[in-house]
Amino acid sequence: MQQIALSLSAVISAATLVAAEGKASGGKVREADERPNVLMICIDDLNDWTGFLGGHPDVQTPHMDKLAKSGRNFTNAHCTVPVCSCSRISVMSGLAATTHGSYEIGPPYQGIPLLKDYPTIHRYFKNNGYTTLSGGKVLHHGFSGSLSGDLDQVVGKGPWPNPRTRPKVPISRPAEWSKYWDWGPYPETNDTAPDYQLAVSAAKVLKQDFGKPFFMSVGFFRPHVPLYAPKQWFDLYDINKITLPKTPLADLDDVPDHFRGINQISVTPTHDEILKQNKQRALTQAYLASVSFVDHCVGTVLNALADSPHAKNTIVVLWSDHGFHLGEKRHWSKRTLWEESTRVPFVFFGPGIKPGAACRESVSLLDIYPTLVKLCSLPANKRLEGLSLIPQIDDPATPRKHPAIISSYQGNHAVRSRDWRLISYADGTEELYHHKVDQDEFKNLAKDPKYKSVHDELARWLPKKGAPEVRTESKYEHLRGPQEKK
């Protein structure tokens, strides 16, 4: 790990030299052969349990921390939908769920009629002279069918195999739990773990000379369940000493019933079940181990970039598709409109991006596409719904008027500003939280008349209408919210 950290310092130094040549937003449009490369690193189910976001006091993520410190760390970043498939569809299309209609694990990108004429970010870069590469979990269903031409090269392995078919895996979970909710030291070494194999493959590809700029995405599966990682990562965390999230019994007393039963219609055990089985510490340790393992994989890729011919001219953007509860709000997994489900790590680093303070303005993963288009001097894509982050990359204190907007199933939305979160459900119930004084969202202020002006200001950003959900076969019915089931 020390070698990786040293190499990351090398790529940071190289990028800093390039940064001196001009600001990220620079007025000059680069020539095609001067345009920067893009390395996009996507991580599945990673919440704010990283050192650079301070979401857990025990977590060890040295490589991502180094990257965040050396670029622009957006500490108030949020997904568009707190589910893998639709969140990634939004990032890759540049459109919100209320436009494309994917609110749950449903049809793939190429199966959504409303996206027929909207190119993925890979296709857009390819159409503008870039070599495009991808490996691992980037789109939930992959680049197949009509999207297969979006890539010039496939990099490494895909995600972990289905736990239902994986042989000889130690079983930690209670028998009545889904096989997806297993955990433990597996496999024995990093070398036999698919995420690390993907990192090694990506590292090799980064040594290539493509003859023109490249756009490369690498998608890691950890810390998605089942929470498997080699033993060395479990050994970082003493199960008897790790800090557990706050889960007060009264936390849900002042919130609507809307998503209280979300676990019961998915494959996720409830908080009460986890406590009854005395598994909270074991699952928390397994999540932390998985986070540190994926940090090691990220470091492997950054190490390769530092040693490659592309070190001085590559923009790195690192993000997670959504957050993840580990007992907060007495909930596990995702699919809610609370902070733990929507907040994500989000970092830009590279030439023209000066290290400095973090940005606290509320931003969205929807902003990735337009920001990269601008950073790489591509023709503007006016159909994108996100906003360029160039002002905040240049100066993290630059105010941002537009809040982040998140949807979870049709008709349910959250509006997250710098200091506030408003949640509006399809049945008319609401939650309002003041993050300056209540980061855990313990006190629902929605009915307090003192905050009516705050409520009304946030409410004006709520989507007035949304595309109906694009559904697929009935096997996904058990994953839908109560208001969506038929």
C-alpha cells in the first residue's frame, strides 16, 4: 500500500504542474490532440464512510483520501435515485429519473424508450474523437445490444458472480436471510477477488498509447452485498471496538409511514431482525472491510495512472451510485430519501483542478456529464439536465442556486440544499431537516410553522410531474415501494 500512496503523490505532482498552465474553465478551447483523458471510477453502494467525508470514525481509506485532498472534494453530493440501475442510467444519460422513467431495477438503458435518442456519455465522447473503454459495473446491465458500439475496448472482469451460484463460500448469514446478505473473509487473497482483478486489468490498459484522448470507466462492485473481502481487510477492524451508528428507538416517531416497510418488500433484513440475531457488529465490520478493500483497488488504478504516459493529462472523477444505511433511521441498505441513502463520495482531480478546500454546496451526480463535456472542450450537449461544476471546481466557495433533487419511486422526492433537506412523498406527507444542527435527521420540522419560509423555498424545486415508471417483468415487483405495487 505504501508504493501505491507514493505513486499517487507522483500523479498529483504531475497534474499540479499542468494545473499551473490555466484554470479548469479556461477560456481557450483545446485542440483535439490536447484534450485531457478521462478516468471515471464508479463504486457501488459506498456511502460517506470514507476518511475524506468523515462518515465513520474508524474507516481507513488512504488512497481515496489522498485523491480528495489533491483535487476538488464535493462533500454535499447526492445521487438522483438511491438504487443502482436507475442512478447509473441518470449519470450515463445526463437525465433525471423524472425524465427517463427508471426508478427501480428495471429495463436496461437500451430498453428504455425515452432514452432512444440520448447517447451515453461514452457514446458522446466517442462521437467527439475519444477512444472509449469500460470495465466492471458501470451500467447495471452493461454495454450490450445497441450500446455495444459505445465502447472501443472492454477492460477486465465484470462484477462478482451471483451468490446463488458461487460454490464453497463460507456462510455467515442466518438461514432465513437472502443469500445476498451474507458476509465474511472471502476469497483468501486479493489476487482472486474480481474487483482487484479488474483493478489490475485497468492498470495494464492504462499503460497503452491510444493515439488520441481516451474516456475510461472502471466500476467496482464492493461494498455491495454480499459483503465479502479478503481477510486482511477484516483484520483492520476489531469487531468489539468498532463504532456503531446511532439508532435511537424514537427516531421514527415523527416521520411518515411511507418507507418504514421498505425492507420488508426487498431482500434486506430489518433492523430489528439484525439486532435479534446479534449481527449488527459483524455486518458493520464487513462493510468497513469492503470499503477498505475497494480503496485498495482504487489505489491500484491510480498507481498505474501515475506510472503511465497519461499522468499529466488525465481527469479523474470518482463517485458512488448512492449511499447505504447500516442502521441509521433503523434501516439497512438503500431506497430511502434520507441522507444515508442519497449522499455519495464525489471527487474531481486532474489538470487544471487546483487542490484546496472542499465544496459544501449541494451538487448532483447528474452534473458529471456536463462537467466532463466542459472540462474536455467538447461541443455543448444542451439536452443534459445537470449543471456544470466548473464554477465550484475553480472556487469551492462559489454559491450554487440549484439544489440536488432525488427521487425514490414515482412521486416521491427529496430536495437537498446546502443546509436543508425536504422530503415530499406521493401521499402528501413530508419531512424537513436542518443539517446545520441535525446531521442525523432526528428532528422532523415539516409541521413547525417557524420553518414555513424554508419549506416553501425548497418546495418550489420539487418536480411538478414525472415520467411514469418504465417497468420490466414481474420478478422486480417485490422491490417496488408500497405505493407502486399493483
